[in-house]
Amino acid sequence: MPAVALLVFREVLEAALIISIICAATRGVPGRAARVVGGIGLGVAGALLIALGADFIAQLASGAGQDIFNAAVLLLAVLMIGWHVIWMSSHGRELAKHMSSVGSAVKQGSSSLNLLLTVVALAVLREGSEVVLFLFGMSASGISAVQMAGGIALGICGGAALGFALYLGLLHIPINYFFTVTNIMLVLLAAGLASTAAGYLVQSDLLPALGSQIWDTARLLSDDSALGKTLSVLIGYKSAPAGIQLAFYFTTLALLIAGMLWQQRNVMPTSRSSSAAGDTLPKAQP
Amino acid sequence: MKLFSVVAATIGATFVSVAVAADMPEFSLLIKNHVYQPSELKIPAGTKVKLHITNGDTTPEEFESTDFNRESLVLPNRSIVVFIGPLRAGTYGFFGDFHRDTAQGRLIVE
């Protein structure tokens, strides 16, 4: 049971931290709970499908299928988070000012929010498919159903509790800065996911490492520890990153910050609030 | 929309295929009864190596190392390839994430 609980805990922790950041970032949105629960449900269903198709995926691209799939899921999440934070950078202040009348502003940006909630599904799918394969192996090795169920329950509760603690902590941030902080967290999360994606492509030799250990702090703070894992979600911490991972990290950071600043500069404080979400994205300018 | 095309293009442009050196050293690991064989693998320092990992068990395993930052599923009776390094000299741990109590190994880079 401890083995089951520990593995489930580690996987749930990562997904739970991502979900709690997204829950904070969508604070005040009507119908958010249903969307988050729906995202988790879709993620679980996706995890089962991915686990079933794991062998098929692994054979693709002459054996690199698994790494390409993981990288694609992560980069898709990065794009969705990027889209959302750039949209938010023009609407965040309105949201903070009118927390009570958030509904109408959010409706206009609902496509952006749906993207963000898809990130919930992707996070659950990625971590969940590993859990499913692990549990399949465990059940084949003759562990009792009680031990299995106990381990799963313990792992989920532990991971979810830490995610919930992060969420409650975030709620203490004063409302004036609230969406600024959640936006920064989303940007750092996206940068970390991009760096993880690069790692998958390096391990199947699809990208050059550009230096495989830029630094090595594995003995100081292992990626495997609860703190290391938490920091890896929150700020993209890696104990021994490849150069290309840093390149992905800082490129994502730079592009998203540039996009947010550009969007803030372009936005008209009041009149733009009636336009659709898609139109509030930066226009091409000569 | 434009911005995201730029983002996508920038990320896409970095997906250049990397020529694999013909003389890249290759090594093999076998997972049997949730144990790595051999449990100690010596590889040269400062060189990228190609590592074949075969799962001889009937249950899935995940080859993982937090020391040298690798993570890859190995399904039952399947082999995978993981490229490692170039690493600095030293001893690095790896393990099987699904059977941590038994599946432990060390990569000795010298």
C-alpha cells in the first residue's frame, strides 16, 4: 500500500498544484466549479484512453512517439495558458475592480477560460495515464483490492490536500494584486511546462541538449522530493536542466511577458470590453 | 492570432532534427523481476550515449532518473531508447518509478 500511495501522491500532487493555480486564476467566474470538475473528468477519461493506447503511441515515430506525445501535450498547455494570460492582461484589472459584475466580462472571454480549463484536463491526462499503467501492473502482481483502494485514496487525498492548501494560500492575496499574481504564476507554470517538453524531446534526440547539465543541484534539492516537485510546477525548477530547457523556459517567459505588455498597451480602458475575446488579441501592425 | 502564430513558429523552428553521430556508444539495460540488469552501468564522460532499455516483465515500468533528468515508460516485453548526456564524471542514480523498492541502479560516468 505505501508504494501505491506514494506513486499516486506524486502524480496527483503535480496535477493538483496546476489545478489550484488555475482555480485561483479563474476566481469569481460563474460556473467555474462545474468546468474544473468537467476538466478533471475529461482528464481521467483521457488518461484511461492514453494508458490503453500506450503501446500504440510508443511505437510511433520509430520509438519516439511517447516523448513527442508528452511534449505535444505540454506545449498545447503552454499555448492555452499563454492565450489566457495575454487575454487576462487586458481584462484582469476590470475583473479585479468589478468582482461582483464579473459575469459579463467573463462571458466575453469564455473561450479563453475554456482553454484554461482544458489545461486542467491535460494535466490530469498526463499524470493520470501513468497512474493507470502503474495500477495495472500492481493489480497484476497480486496486491489486494483493499490495499490498492487504500493506497489510491491516501495518495489522492494527500496530493489534493497540498493543492487545496496552495489555493487557500493564494486567496489571501489582496484583490488589487490578485490577478497580477495569478498571471505571473501562470506564466511561470507555462515556462516550466515548456522546459519539461524540451526535456522529452532531448531524451529521444529530437532536440540538441545544448549542454546537458547547466547546473546540478540534485543533491541539494532533488526533482523527486515533494518540495522539488512543488517548485517544478510553481517556477519550473529542474535540478539538472539541459541548455535547451533553459532556452525554452526563457523564450516562453519572454514571449508571454511581451504579449501581455503589448496587449496592455493596445487596450482601451473601457470601450473595448464589448468586443469578443478573439478580437482583443493583438492586431497585426505594420 | 498573429502573436500565437509567431509563438508557434518560434517553437516549431527549434524542432530541427539532430544528426545522430554514427559512432555514438550504445548500452543496454534489462528489467527482469523489477530489477535492473546490470544494476551498475559504466558510460564514458562527456559523450552522448544511446541506452536501450528492455522490459522483460509482464508489467509496465518507468525508467526514471532525477539525477540526469530522464523519464520514459517501458511497456511489458518492449524496448525503448533513451539518449543520455553528455554527462560530467560522477555517479548518478536511476530507478524504476513503478517498483522503487527493487528497481534501483547506478550510472557510473567516468
